[in-house]
Amino acid sequence: MQFGIFTVGDVTPDPTTNRTPTETERIRDTVAIARKAEEVGLDVFATGEHHNPPFVPSSPTTLLGYIAALTERIILSTSTTLITTNDPVKIAEDFSVLQHLSGGRTDVMLGRGNTGPVYPWFGQDIRKAIPLTVEHYGLLRRLWREQVVDWEGELRSPLQSFTLAPQPLDGIPPFVWHGSIRTAEIAELAAYHGDGYFANHIFWPASHTRTMVELYRKRFAHYGHGTPEAAIVGLGGQAFIRPNSQDAVREFRPYFDNAPVYGHGPSLEEFASLTPLTVGSPQQVIEKTLGFREYAGDYQRQLFVVDHAGLPLKTVLEQLDLLGGEVVPVLRKEFAVGRSPDAPDAPTHQSLLRARDAGTGSSAPRNPES
């Protein structure tokens, strides 16, 4: 099972000092956070994609390419690549380059995005978000798998005799996760293609996440990829950790109360009771995270957000020390206990390469109408 962190890259004032970092500071701090994540033994660093203030990660592959040069082991991913407003050709090119730079330490999480104005900025219509997702992803898959692509759709100009350069590393496309909070069509798309499904349930109750994951697992099996337990599932989470739970609550409360997304709403205690947010000791984070398996089953990837809401870099790095030193080692051990033999490990470039060379790659999906 993989453990890691993801960032949304917000530039938010620290409510305890009223200081707002510069964009340069936030970008460089993100690099430091990624390097620290590798240092403490995490498996994955992922960044979102945003094109509006107060966020800075508008070019995720540029950021990840830089981080790739400074790291050796950690998998570099997006926590959202906008399949709706990015052109599939450019996505294919960017991630192929990143694969080569990182030695295959690359995968991608596709999403639609939830900021309405972004669509017209890139010449698209938000009312066509689902059709854009399906059409763009269908083309992206072909670009990564075929030497010469002739293609025609409804929402993009045709391609004639197009060849992707560079080709994916070793002929293995980056593994794709489809990220969604509430949209059944995205779970269906992931299931149809046998891709991963990432339920970023940080704002939603367990009952909703259970419904979405069960739908994905059922449809994954329907399309002939294996048992429901063999489906590839990832979950989001939020944590603020201190050795003493009272210290954690006291320190994090002003950040929670003023956070751009959920500040000035439910209390910290109310929000934590309804969502995966855990503010407390390492043991409390361990216990709540282990509880995710009760409604998601045996899953493959757990990512935490730890650097949002104006938290200073020093505090974030301390969080990573606790996460990597006291939380994740226990989670690795406990999640292995009683794990279903049908539950696979999270795919990596090397595991996909071995499966291909052994002739055990996943079969093509059946017709979605079957």
C-alpha cells in the first residue's frame, strides 16, 4: 500500500501572524515539502492544478520535473490534471517527458476541476464537462498506446497521422487515477478502462465514499478486470498531528477557522466528526485512517493534505516527521493484517513493465453496453 501527501498549492495568510507568503516562497516551499516527504519514507507526492489565485500550481509537470531532479525514489503524481480544459495531446507529451526525466516515477490523476471560470479561459464550456472528460480521455489513451493516431471527435479538431514524441518510457503509459468527489460517471469511466479510482473524500461523510467506491468496484468487475476486491482505489485524507492531542487542536484551530474552503462554517469538532479530518495525536490519526477500510475495503493509496490553510513551512515539515516516523509505519503494518489476497498492490511503472513482459497485463474492457 502506498502512502503520501498531496497539495492544493494555496497561498493563504497565516492567521496567527497575518503574513502571506509570496508566490515564490510557496512554490519553493512545495519543493521542500516534496523532498521532505521522500526523506521520511513516504511513497507519493502529488500536486493539484489550479489556474486562479490564490493558488500557484498552474503547471504541475514543470513543478514535478524540477522535483524529479532533486529526488530519487518518491512517485510524482498530480492530484488533479484537468482532462476537461487541457488538450489531450499536451497531457500526453508532458507526462511522457516527465516519465523519462523521473525514470518512470510518474503517474497521473485526472479530474474535471471545480472552478467554473477555468473552462472559458481555455475555450471550453463547463456544461460539457462530462462529454469533454470522456472524449479527451479516449484520445489520451490512444496517444499513449498507438504509434500513429488518426482520430475524430465532436469537441476537438481531428488528428491525422499524429505520432506522440516522446513515446512513453518503455512503452508503458503512466498509470491513470480518475479523481472524483461525487460524480458517478467518473467512477464508471475508471471502471470501464480498468484504471484507478481516487475518492478524495476530505469534505464528505463516509457513507458517500462507501457508495462511490462500491459503485466503482462493482463496475470494475462487470467490465471483466477481475473481482471487485481487485479494483485499484485511493483515498484522500487530512491530518494535523502533535504528540499531544490537546496541543494539536489548540494549534490547528485558528488555521481551520480561517481556511478558505471550510473556514467560518462548522466547528473543527463537527467537521472532524463528519469527514476524514483528524486533528490529534499520532495514535488518533492511525485509528481513524485504519477505519477507512471499513467502508472502502482494502485499498491501494492513501494521500494526506498537510500544508494548506496558511500553515508555515516549519510546521508542515514537523507534520511530515510525525507522519513518516510515527503514523505511516504503523499503518503499513496494520493495513497488511487480514488483507484480501485479491487486493493488488498499487501499480508502479516497474510492476506494469513486469506484467507486460510476463504477458499478464490486464485484458481489454468489454463493450460498456454489455
